[in-house]
Amino acid sequence: MINIDYLNDQLEGKTWFAGDEYSMADIAVTTQLLGLEMAGFTIDKDGKWPELHKHMKKSLARDSFKTILK
């Protein structure tokens, strides 16, 4: 089970989960959150998890995700 509050808190003050470098942790969390959104769960910018919302936008804007989301 994903603890969304914990994940949101871990992003505060960081660019990515592991710091300044995009890593497997970012890919893993993004794919899980994307699955939740596809199932109808919302992580909006004005909601409870603004850091995760920013993270999702940044991750999904990367070329690697753009390719699979076409």
C-alpha cells in the first residue's frame, strides 16, 4: 500500500525522491500514482499532496514518459 502523505512529505525541498537526480524511485512512484489516477484517484495541485502533483507533472513531461503515454 502506498502512503501518499509520506511520499508527499519526502519531496519537500527536493527536486526528485533521491535528491537532484531522477532515479528509479521517481519512475516507480510515478507509475504507481499514474495507475491510481487511471482508476479515478485524483492528486490535484490544490489538494492534500501538492508536492506529488508537481512531481507527477515533471515526471510525465519527461521524454521517457511521453513516449509511453501517446
